[in-house]
Amino acid sequence: MKRRDLLRRAGIGLAAVAGSELLAACGGAASPAPASTVAASSAAASAAATAASLPVIRISNTPANQSPTDFMTLVARSQGLYTKYGVDGQIVDGTTKSVPPLFLSGKIDVLLHGSALFTQALEGQKVKIVAGLGSASPFALIAKPSIGSVADLKGKVFGVQAQTGSIYQMALYQLKKGGLTPKDVSFRVIAGYPNLTQALMAGGVDAALVRWADAFEATTKSSAHVLTDDPANGFDLIGYRFAGVHTAFADQQPAAVQGFVTALIQATRMLAKDQTLYTSQVKALLPSVSAAEAAYTYTIQEKVGFWSVNGGMDPAGVERNLAFYRGLITATGASPAPVSAIADSRFVKAALDTLGGPIASTTDPASWYKK
């Protein structure tokens, strides 16, 4: 439970006590509460007591970057799954820049990130990746309709936010997979994904790497199209989020990590099989996302199997991410750590045991799983 919630509840309780004492001092008597109110209060007290007895795990959240592709941690909380699987999951809000330092300092137990987790692990931090969160990159490569493949970008203008950083490296990675080099395109730097999207719709660039929300806008308001939306032929799961914990926390608080991972997978499965639930949860938890955008994102995820319904820890997928980030920090002298030193699949394995084993999935087959 967040500190402000505790303070608010404590304030409400004190106000209630003060009110009853004042009434008694004035010679009045408080009316008995309705049975339904008493029952509800008892249920709330019971739930609070249960949560208080559970191991706590603090989970990072970045509201400004939240999308329907990776809000499963919030759904797990709203659906009571953390408590169900024996952990008090507490959400800690921040930004993509602020949460990694909070994680390193021990103020957050679970870091949901891509680049920060892999680079920290590769640079010697004792970090373990314990689950995958959405089996797809959160970015889409969109282009004018005349461009049918990445190879067709030769001689074209490619819009990017900057010519540095991991997102730029993702653009280079995509060009490489299409048989192109950075010299084959002209980069145009435009700050802000919405501005990149507008530039493409206005004809200022031929292609751009943008968020799925921006891709939705471009494809609905203009004739732009998503050039790659299949992980098998696109980003190979590059850039999607993972859940990581400090090695010491995993060793000292295994029950907390296990409860979190199990709840995460169950929440993902619930969303994947029930679009009505998905729509209602997007509306409740992500109010800035329109119903049309939510439907679009669900269709994309359903179409190509983006859901990490089996925990997102397939070694081949993790290795592709690891290879990408290794390339980014090779110059720093970091050692090329193997997947076995970074990925810890024991929690996903136990979660799948609890949930009845893996289920069919295009991009998260869990072929590594053994009963």
C-alpha cells in the first residue's frame, strides 16, 4: 500500500473517531451503521490485514510511457492477482529516467524496462531478468504506402528523434535486417514522436520509428502503413520490456518474486483471451487511450501473438535482446555476459506449473519449459 493511501486512511479513521466523540459530548448518539456498510468495512479490514501479512514487492511504473501493450502489472493489481498469489504488489510511479536510479538504490524492487536492465546487467550489476512483459517492441516502423519493405527505404528520408541512444540503434538494427546501411538513407532529426508522425503524414519524411499510439494515428488519419508489425520479420522482440530484480532480492525474497511473476502471467492471459476485460481495463487504467486505439492495439497483438502468455523468457528471444544491447555498450569494455548469467527462468517455470503449464502462443512458445 502506498504511503499516501496509508495516511489518507489513517486520516479518515481519526476523523471518524473525533466525530463520534464530539457527538457523545453533545449528548447525542450515533445511528447504527447499516449491515451492508458493516460488512463492507469488515471485508476491507480483512483485505487490509491480509495484504499487511504478505511480503511486499515494489514495482516500477512509468505512466507517461504506459500503453495497452504493457499495462499488465496494473491489471494484476486491479484484479486482485497479487494478493491471490501471495504478495503485496505496490506500484511506484516514475519516468523512464527516474526509475532506474530508484531501482539501483533499492527503493524499487522490480524494474520494468528494456535498455536499463540489459545494460546494467552487462555492465556488472547483479541483476536478474525474471519475466517478459509483452512479446513485442513498443515501437512500429511506419512508412508511406509506396514503400513496401525496409529495402525500399534506400535513398529515402528516415525520421528519428535523435542520432544517438537505444531508439536510434533500433532504427539502425531495422535497416540492417533489410540489407541497408545508415549511408543508404538520409536521417532527419525531429524531436517528439507526435512530431515525427505529423512529419510523415505531411510528407516531410518517408518513414519513421514511432510508438504504437502514434502509428495508430498515422494509419487512421493518412495513408501511412505499418511497415513491420511481425516480430518474426521485424524487431525480433528487440526493445520490449522485461521485469528485473536485484539478484540479492530474488535470493532473499523468492516468495515475493514468485507471487509477482505468477500474477503477471495470469493477468496477461486474462487480457489475451477476453477483449471485453481488456477494453474495460484500458478505459479504467489508461484513460488517455481512446477506445479505437485500444481496439487497434488489441487486434495487432492478437494477430501476431504479441502477448507474453508464457512469461516471455524464451532463451532465443532473450538472447536477441541481449545481442542488441551488447552491441550498444561494447565500447565501454563490458564483458559479453551469457543469457544464463542474466535471465532467471525459475520463477516463470514455477508460475507455469501453478497455472497448468504453457498455452499456445506465436511469439512466446515456452519451448524451454519442462514439466
